[in-house]
Amino acid sequence: MRPPAPVTTTRVATPEQIADLKTTEVELFSLAGHDGYLREVNTAFALLLGLAPAQVDGRSLLELVHPDDLIAVVSALAALEGGAAEVQVENRFAQREGGWFYLQWLARPVPGTDLWWAAGRDTTEFHRQVAERTRLQTRYELVIGQATAAMWDWDIASGLLTWEPQAAEVLGVAASGVPLSVEELESVVDTADQAAVTSGFAHLVATGATEVALRVGAAAGRRHLSLRGRVLDRDHRGRPARAIGLLLDVTTERAMEEQMLRMIMSDALTGVPNRRAFDQALRSYWRRCLREIQPISVAMIDIDDFKRFNDTFGHLVGDEVLCAVARALRNELRAEGDVFARFGGEEFAAVLPGASRDVALATAQRLVEAVRAVTVRQAANWDLSISVGTFTWHPGDTAIKSGDALALADRALYAAKRDGKDRAIAHDPTT
């Protein structure tokens, strides 16, 4: 049985407010009241549900939520009704053809109304990867003791390492090349990991246990190993005499972790890093530039008149523009060092470690020129352009933090917009 019809609110959003909100949405959009009934959803959200937007409008949000997630969703709605400025929830929604999909959404009140809006993204693939990793981990644990793992035994006094027969396959060496000492093991692993072997076995002697991440093989077929060990016997003075452990091939597990990390830290549409990755990179590079007494610049980038473009050509063509602009911008930045990300909507951002004010402004101007050359087949007559604002921190200015840098670069971006768009402007501290 469907719940009763929604109670009409006394304060509603104007069509202009709804239009403005929908243009800020990155992937999925919905508008609802404190009563929990949906007033409007975008096509992408409706398609995930297997319905048309008109079939979703007017339905209770709680009808669509997985029963196990109702408490979290109801709590979020109660927080919004209680005056919360923002809530973030991840839950499962039902699909018309059966099954469930995960949605991570952030909701905020619509000022001056009894409504709230939410922007979200589909995280089903991420949860599928987590489930797949759990399944593979179970299989992995079942085969420990076969070719994916080998036990080792270390006589600490003599330094002799002995192994199970499958150690050669795990290490990727001939049977005659299995290392018989810590020093020989160092010669088998990647050069960058040799110091880790030394310190790992020293830590084993000092503390009684160790775990070391190692790599073996050439770059094309490099495998990741985990060496884990524990002291088994001690002499009459309590000194470690013998240790045993496992050498595990964790290449599959490591690859899955890296894949999930890429999913978490990248923008699903353009493939470039997302806001989360950008914030982490900015903090990391900011600390490094402080430590090394180097300047650091931040650039905020916005596609000019993007709302009008979407209104003219539609969101699908708009998505193509976002991808094309992202490629053009990324190609103009240093592959090593610079960090480029989609900041949200039609905004991008870049961190330029070591770049002075003049270098940052010159880089920003190259970005402007690169986008002028971008064309999209469905909108060949549209002159694409961007506006860019930069801010540069110089050593000695202890009053400016990384968050301030973003705000000041954003201020320069809006100055570029006011001055006619299609240009780059550096932050002027006198304005």
C-alpha cells in the first residue's frame, strides 16, 4: 500500500531556485520536503531507479530505501528538519527490475522554504569492488601454503634462511637462487626495498615480530610480497635465537586496493582526481613547500557560461565538454608535480608546487589558450573559454594557510569573470 499523499508545504521553492539548484548538481539530483516526499528528481536518478522522473515525483523517499537503511535516512531527515545545515548519507535504493544500488548523497535545506535538495553519486561499483575483494580474500586465504605463500625459518645466530620449496615461485627465482641469508634476500627484491629488508629483520630481533612490504620482478610483471615473521625460540639469556614466518604474494590484493583508491579519489566523469584527492594533495604539498622554503601556487578554473551551454545543447553534450576541457587542461600541466582535479560542477583546480606568481600566471594563460582550441562536434559554433584565478604563497608569509589560498585564488577567478571572462588573473593583495 502506498503512503498517503504528501502534505503540501506552505513555503515552496520557486522555479528559478529549482533551476539554479539543478545546475549545481554533479551527478544525481533530488528535491524533497521535510515530509520525505520527492518533489523533483533529475533523469539520471530516475534511470537508476528504473523509472521516468514523473513516476518518481510525489513518492515517499522511504518507499525506495532498503529496509536496513531506513534508520539512517530517517535520522538524516530529522536532522534537516531540526535545522541542520547539511547531512551526508550513504544507503541503498530499490530498482524497478529488482536489486539495489548504493547512493552517497549530501543534502541541504533550500533557503526560505520547507524543502531540501540533495546531490549524490552512484557508489554501487565501489561496493561491488569491496565485495569482490572480500571474495578474493577468502579464496586467497584458502590457498595459503600453495604457490602464493612460502614459510621461512631463520637461524639468527648463523644467519641461515631456509624455505619451503614453493619459495622459488613466490620470489620469481630459480630453485638454486632461493636466498639463504638476509643479504641474499636483499639482492632478490627491488632495489628500493633493500633497506626495508635490513630494517625489517632488525626490527624482528629487537621487538619479536615484523612485517615488510617488498616488490620483486621487472616493472612489467612486478609483484608485491608481504614478509611476516615472529621470534619462535630464545636462548637462556632471552635473546632471539630462531624466527619463522610467511612470505605472501599480495599482488592481487594490492591491485584491488589501488583500484578502489582510484575510484575513491577520481572523478567518475572526467577521470581526473576529484575534490577529495585535491584537498589531500594541497595539504601535502603545502607542508612540503613550507619545509623546503619553496613557493606554491593554486589555480581555480571555471568554464565560462556553462549553464547557458547546458541549456542550449543539453547535459550530455555538457558532459562531453567537461571531459574535453579536462583533457586539454591536464595536458598543459606538468605530469610530475602539478596536481589537477575537478573541483565540482564546471570548476577545476590545480596545485602548482614551486611555482612563483609569474610562473603560475603564465601557466594559467596557457590553460586559457588551450581551451580556446577545444571544439565539440555537437556544438562546433560555440566558442569555449575559461576564466582562471591564481594565488601564490611565498615563504615567510605565515598568516596564509592552505584553505586561505583556495579562497584567494577563487577571488581572483571572480575578478577574471568580472573583467570579461576568457582570461587569467593573479590575486592582487591590494584589492
